[in-house]
Amino acid sequence: MPAISMKVNGEAVCGDVEGRTLMVEFIREKLGLTGTHVGCDTSQCGACVVLVNGKAVKACTALAIAHDGAEVTTVEGLAKDGKMHPMQEAFRDNHGLQCGFCTPGMVIASIDMVNRLGKDLSEDTIRHELEGNICRCTGYHNIVAAVKAGAANM
Amino acid sequence: MDNGTGIGARVKRKEDHRFLTGKGNYTDDINLPKQTYAYFVRSPHAHATINKIDTSKAKKMPGVVGIFTGDDVAATKLGGLICGWMIHSKDGSPMKAGPHPILALGKVRYVGDHVAVVIAETRDLAKAAAAAVDVDYGVLPHVVDVADAMGHKAQIHEVAPDNRVFNWSIGDEAATDAAFKKAAHITKIDLVNNRLIPNAMEPRAAIGYYDTGAEHYTLYTTSQNPHVARLVISAFHGLAPEHKLRVIAPDVGGGFGSKIFIYAEEVVCAWASKFVGGRPVKWTAERTESFLADAHGRDHVTHAEMATDASGKIIGFKVHTKAAMGAYLSTFSSCVPTYLYATLLSGQYNIPAIYAEVDALYTNTAPVDAYRGAGRPEATYVVERIVETAARELKMNPAEFRRKNFITQFPHQTPVIMCYDAGDYAAALDKALEIADVKGFPARKKASAAKGNFRGLGYSAYIEACGIAPSAAVGSLGAGVGLWESAEVRVNPVGTVEILTGSHSHGQGHETTFAQLVSDRLGVDINNVAIVHGDTDKVQFGMGTYGSRSGAVGMTAISKALDKVEAKAKRIAAAVMESSVDDIEFKNGTFTVKGTDKKMAFGEVALSAYVAHKFNSAEIEPGLKESAFHDPSNFVFPAGVHIAEIEIDGETGVTTVANYTAVDDFGNVINPMIVEGQVHGGITQGIGQALIEGCVYDKESGQLVTGSYMDYQMPRAADVPSYKLGFTCTPCPSNPLGMKGCGEAGAIGSPPAIMNAVTDALGVKDVPMPATPHVVWQQLQHLKKAAE
Amino acid sequence: MENFNYHRPASVDDAVKAAKAKPDAKYMSGGMTLIPTMKQGLASPSDIIDLGALKNAGVSLGSSLVIKAGTTHAEVAASADVKKAIPALAGLAANIGDPHVRHKGTIGGSIANNDPAADYPAACVGLGATIHTNARKIAADDFFTGMFSTALEDGEVVTAVEFPLPKKAGYAKFPNPASRYAMIGVFVADTAGGVRASVTGAGSGVFRAKDVEAALGNGFASASLNGVKVSAKDISSDLHASAEYRAHLITVMAKRAVDAAK
């Protein structure tokens, strides 16, 4: 099996993978970072979204081997010095999560949204940009509020 | 207490930090040493005999540890899956429950039915070997639509030659017929309550582990009620006695009912571990499997008639429903279209005579069981659609027609078992009318029309019954379990508190709301309270979380245990402060002696309880730990009024929810933030049912057409608006906290509100759910043709 | 999914060489379609030739707009040149899939895959683009040959797409409610060579809507499409939309595309 190396949440990591090993499998099973979730098998739910070289991608639809050398940020890597990222804080403050399963992907996608579009986001923009993230619990109402608040604080 | 974390405070959730930092602990996050992976061979046919299963090729595949079929299961005498609620037909005969083997024996009855399991070193290897298991099927005729099931040539179970599980009735048929004879007007409607697939975002998963030394099983599972799972797996499947089986449901990523049930896959993981040398066996559903094999929801076909008198008062209501059970009776399936459904057919209305009959039918589909609301959304859909239709036919304002028929005196005994204890339906209606700006609707409708669009307004005045109870009553109706809840309050010597509860949070925020109750009662900082749940080794017993029962039932059990803690702490405080227990007062976490300046903080009393230096331990036992079981005296009855305003694109048929108002009466609320979140989520699932989601099986092939997110539409952020919520409060008299339930209300109230709005917009009697753009466009075409 | 040999060539020549060496090899660009397809067991190539190392991405604007095959949807959507030259194309790219898909999916991958509900094929045909490969240039009208099939020969790889600059162009998509692929997408362009209108999502692959083109030939305005009724013959029908509904949506989306055209 080929060996790959990456920088995940600022730490150099390496591991052996098969060609078919998905990024999410590498992250969850090889690195033990189980905050990144798998909610579907057709690349739609977004529970697996991580930042790869600064951009949100679906880790269930990426081959680990194709990302040899990449810089990856998972939900575990967002808090700094024990303090949550403003987007994480905003999700808590606005009750933007219930069961927590879609949450890591939702938070990463929201940070990516702000990175791309800036801090001033309309409700329509937020809803449209969350196209790739499905939540079954919250009805999105509080997620939208959280993203708006989190964006302003980023 | 007024510290900002007590009852009624919008406390931020304690559990969120771990979820937000990726430290949740879901079943699939757990990995055990020497773990193996299970993959299930599933039926590709809707209905077939199994002539032969050849595993010889698969057994030789790399990494295969074991392959098991129904014969292997049968050889160990592991019992089949059960349905825990006995329903009797109107003729007195018991329901016809066909066998439901853990792995198929001789026959498969739906696409996705569990045929065999392959256990291998990795998931990929198990999957590859499963593909090599050669099953020789003899295809049989099938039926997937409940409307066609009765007497269909596809006979699904021998015990039910006509596919009918039961023919059940409720209410007084003669009185109802008599009322209809006196009717000035009779409104009739035919409705389909579309089948839904629950789709909790965390797929089901399990790890079964047999300790060969201790001869003890552990099962990690995505369950809403781990104790019930242990009970059933022990008592009915006979895997192991309860003290030899530990069931752990760690963080669970949503349930919505689908994780109440005892499924084959989880049982197999535990069972099979013993036969692979005690190696742990892990299974995580692929989403495709969730679609195929999680219990589905709804799937009713109903004809209803409502009789009104000349003044517009409802005088009688008749309902006939065909309810799909799927291919097997799932754990609680039989109570859903009966006692959770027809007992709510009185809605919020004073209806003197009601009669309902339900035919439960087998179909060659995934089993149907409780899904958010479970029976109550189906009842509300029938009631609120026909009430709206009656109002239109009588040319009455639908809000005022409802108001005219509202129950206003409590308690109110309906003709269908339920005795409503408290409510103020008109107050909710008034508030909803205001929030929704119904007065401004005509102008908005005009503006829509000017753009070629159709705007509609729809009401839904729902009532639901939750916290199913009391146990003796549900037992007399056929339930196999009691529906109480247990709690244990453990006060530690330093005054921190652990609450062990039989409720199970899978998104509801119990770690916060339950701690708020404790903080409120004991004056303990919310951060000094821990909630322990989901582990049968830690919590003695419990019934779990479903049916919006954790507040009204689960928290009441905690409250009762807190009463005992407080009583004992007072005795200890009295002894330590050398006063009479009658003179001890407890407020804001401090015990005081009436009329003196003597006082002890709660933590001091706790320490005294454990050091036991200052009281006679012959009179007072050391320690401070109490437990309670609470069996409610009645259901609780949340109710409310929802108003939906929708706009239909005249060109494309796309329906947009322009405004959505929900006014709910949940009695006293512990944490408004969490309650609002429950309502938001429920409404979205209801909008999903009304406009978006529909499970489709192909009539010809019996295949599940909507088997992935490519074809089963999930509500996404852009599909729904932000909601306008309001609350009224009539405290529930049957529990000390005055709480009702809020978990399902949104999903119960919203489908009829939306569909009443859609039919209002189009000026038609019915549009089938889900009213997708395609469906609505077809309606527009009919209207166009009719106009031509 | 089944395992495969993974290759990551550094040049187009090496990629082609690798592909030609293995009869069951497949190119992978962003992998946004290929990986899900493989996960479902619908494709099991022996070898994956990842084009990611070619670094063949970027946009250049001259007398035409050239987008290199490895340019992601996000890059196309954000490109100042694309926004300036053909805003409709930038808008189209900005609404493919979702943000995460757009970070990985590429124009070359999309058109080589030719999903019958993909967006880019509509733009290519609607604008009369030319597909550049390692071996030749192919007119879009000749490139898309049917459901998931193209004029690409074995081992041939798309290197760029060249779009002539239209006077005006617009795209409107009615997404499939579940998958969010185009249930109907219509691209309209007023070009030097006349009006072009292409449709995706309606059948076995992208096609030109002659009725729409003819009507718009009388004036590039949505009013020109009043009364245009697209035949439902040969239009696909499924769970989400009947052929009649799709046919109806072609006209509606064409109008909206014209109204949005810049």
C-alpha cells in the first residue's frame, strides 16, 4: 500500500492507503479524527465536509491518495488554544445544532462560505450556500441565524 | 431559582461543546480491538422464495471471517423480531403477526429484507464477499401499494391470507350513523398520507461484542431506548439474560422514531460475535440501507366523512383508513394506526359522535412504524383537511368554523378514549391570526396574482397526545411494556449531582434541560450537574425517548426523585443544625432553620450525608441518593394553531412557503430555545411531507425507486423559510412541572396547514402529498383545461 | 468500492500513455461523478489516472474565452474574465452542485462525462464551443454524442474548452428537487452565427432546441417565446417529471434564460 502524508489540523501525519481509500476513511479510521461524519453514499449530505488547502470539500468523494501533501482542517482543528472558532460559538449561541451529526460539516461549510463571500451574508445567500449540507433536526432556522452571527464575528 | 439557568431560561446547551469540536461519540466512532465488519446480503426482490443460498464461493473470498444465514440463526434458537403491541380486531381476533426471522427463512418479503450476513476483516472485504453469496430466489407476485393489498394475489404471510393484519375500530358506530342521519351537510374527502423515510442523519450502526471469558454480551447501538432493546433481545430473542447483556446507546445522531425499534442487524452483530471467536462485529448502515431497511412512516389511505348541523356545528365524524404495515410488523407498528391515530380524531373539536375503522395491511415494502408524530400527524391530517374542506363547503371562514367547534370546557372526554385535561384553543388561534397577519393576506394574494402566481392560506389546529400513559391503561389496550420512566439522583459528597435517567437524548438536549431542573430545584450550578443516560449498566431501567415523553414523563421522574433527595437532605440538615425537620426551609440551595440565622448550603448537607458524623445513622441512612419511577396518570395534550401561507409559481408549479406561523401550547417550558428548535425541526419535516418527500415503490418491479438522496428529496435550507413562532400556556395538570411535549408538534401541525394553503391557492379540494412542482403543475393543467 | 491502481501523471502525454496501456482505465479529474459512481459499484475501473497533477487550470480571454480542462467550477464562477466575457457561463458554474462540489469538479471532467443532466454541456452547445483535446479540436455540436458518451476516442483527454464570445447569453436551470442536477436547463445565446439554444436534463443528452432557436431568431426576447410549445416526444419522463412537464419547462426556462441574458 502506498504511503501518503498530509498536514491535518496543523500536524504532519502519514499513513498507508489503498487507491480506493477515501479521504474520510483516512481521517476517521487512520487518524482517529471521528468528528468528520458519513451520512450518505451519494455525496449529498455534507456531514463529511472538511477544508482541503483552505477549501470545503466532501471527504467522502475524495481519494486520500490524490491528496498526498494536502493541508486539511477538520472540525477538530477549528478551536484555537481551547477557544472555539467564532462559527462554532455562533452555532452554540444560536442553538444551530441538535443531534450534532451534521454539525461538523455544517460548521466547516459555513466557515468556507464566509471565506468566499465575506461576513455580510443575507438569509437567502446562506440558505442557497448550504445546498450541500443536509440537517434533519433543526429545520435550518437556527443554522441560518448561527451562520449570520458567526460570519459577523469571524 | 433565579440564576439564569433554571426552569424557563434560554440556557445554551451543555452538550454542544463536544459536538462542535468533533468530540461527539457516535456508535460508528467507536472501534474495538480485533473488530470485524458485517455486511448484509439483502433481497433484490419484493417477494420471493429462497430456494438455496450458496456461500461456498463467498467463504473463500479474502478476509472473510464468517457467513451466516437464517438456518444458522435458527440452529441457535434465536427468536424472531417481535411486535410489542397486541391489537385485536373488531371481531375479537388477535392481530395476524407473521414470523419475522432475524435472517430470512425460506422467503423474502421486501426489497432489502435481510437474507445473510458476511463478516470480514474490513468493510470492503465484507461487501465484496456479500456480492459473491449466491442466492437462488423464486420470484413471487408482490404488492407494494396499501390500496391494493387487501386480498391481493400476493399473499405475504400465511397467517393473513388476505394480507389484513387486523380490522380495528374505535368509537360508537350506531351513534355516529345516527348523527349523520340528522346532518344538514356531509363533507367527504379521500386522502393519502404519503409514506416517508425517516432519514436521521446518522445511519444506524452497531457493534456487538461477546466476552468469551465472562460469557457476556455488549451491544453498542444507535438506539432511542437501549433498555427496551436489552429487554427484547433478552426476553424475546433469547440471546442472553439481561444481566449478561449490556446495551449502550452513546451519542445518537437523530432518531425521529426510526431508532426506537429492535432491528435484525443490531441483534445479528451481538449474536454473531460469539461465532467469530468473540471478536467484535461492527455494522454501519450505508445510506442506501437506511432507505431500504429502516422502518418507514405514515402510508395511509383514508376516506373520511364529517357531518355538520345547520348552524355549522360538527355532529359526527366517520373515518376509514387502510394503513400499510409493510412486510412485517415492526416493534411498535400496530399501535401507530390505532391508539396513536384514531384516538386523536376529535382534534380540538367538540364532536359528539366519532367512529373509525382501520384495516392494517401487509405490503411488500419495508416495515412501517412510528415516525415523528406516529399516528398523530395522520390523524391531524384527516381532521384538519376535512374541517377546512367543510368550512369551504359551508362557505364559512375556516378560522371561524374551527372556533365555533372548539372544545372550551376542560376536562373534556372525547368519544375516542382521550380525556383532554387543559387547553385554550381560541387563544392560540387569536395569536396565530395576528402573527400571520391574516388581515393582510388578501392584498398579498392580489400581488401574487398580478405576477401570475397563486397564493394560499391554510390553517391547522392540531392536538396531540404524548407521554403515552398510564401503564395500566396502555397495558389494557395491548401494550407489551409499561410507559413510565425512571430516574436516579446521585448527590456526590461535594454537592455535585449526577442524574441517571431512562430517557435518551438524540438531539433533544437533555443534558441541558434536565440539568436546568436540578439547578432550579437544588440550587446547584448547572455545570455541577451531569446527566447519565444510554447505558444499561449505569441506568437501572428506562423506557427511552420517543413520543415527546422525556419532559412530561422523564423529567417528572427526576422531579420525584429530587423530592426525595430534598426530604432526606432536610432531615440531615435538621439533625446537623439541631432543629425539627418541620422548621427546615430549603430555598436557592440553602437550608435554613425557620426563625433563626442557622443555615447550611446544599453542598454542606451533602457532605454531612456522606461523612455521617452528625446524625444517628440508625435513624437516617448515610448517603444522598434517591430514585423514582413515574407512571403518569394521563397523556399530556399539546395543541396549537399553525397558519401556512404559500405561493405557487404559475409557470413552473413550484410552491414556496412564504410565511409560516406556529402558535403552540406546550404548558410550562423548561428551555424556550430548545423548544423553539424542536418546533422548527418538526415544521420542516412536516413541510417535507407536504411538499417535498415521498417514498415511492415501483408497482411493477416492487423496487424502492426513492432509494437515495438522488431521488428522495430531503428538505434543504433553501426549501424552507424562517418561521414565526408564538406560545400560549395552559399548564398540564397531570404532572408537577405542568409540562406537555414539544418534539412532534411541528411535524403534526404542519402538513395539513401547508396542504390547506395549497388547495386554497388553487381552489381545489385536494392535491396529493407531496405537492411537488410536477404535481402542482399537473393541477394547474387541469385547472387550465377546465377553464377552457 | 473495488480497488484500482492509481496513477498521477505529470503531463498530458504521460496520462494518455497510461490510459492507453490499460483497457479498463479511467481518467479522473475532480472525481465528483466518478467517485460516487464507483462507490455505488456502477463503475469498477482497473486503473484511475488522476489528472490532478497536470495543473491544467486557468482562464484566458482573447478573441475567445479559453478555459483549461482542469479549471474547477468555483474558479470559473469566480473568474473575472468569465464574468466579463460570458456572465451566463460564470452564473452556470456558480450553480453546479453545491459549493463543495464546485471546489473539486472541473469543466473538463464534466463535459467528458456528459451526464445527461449536467450543466456544462448546455453551455458548450449553446455557445457553440470548441473542445480541445490532446489530439484535436472538436465542435461541441459533434462532441456530445449521447448519454454519458462523447466523441472522445480511447485515451483521448480534454485539455480545454474554447468559447466564442456571444453578444448575449443566459442560462436558466430548473433543478431536480432531489439530486439538484438539472431537471431542465436551457442555455440561450445570441451569437455571430445566429441564436443558439441548448437543453440539458430533458433526454439522453444535451440537444439544441430548434423551436426555441427559431422563435428567438425573430427577436432575442422572451416575448418571442410566447406560444412556443416544445414537443414532449423524445423527452424523458421519470419519478420527478413527466415528459410533458419537462417540455413545458423548456419554454419557461428558455424565457427566463433570455430575460437573464447579458
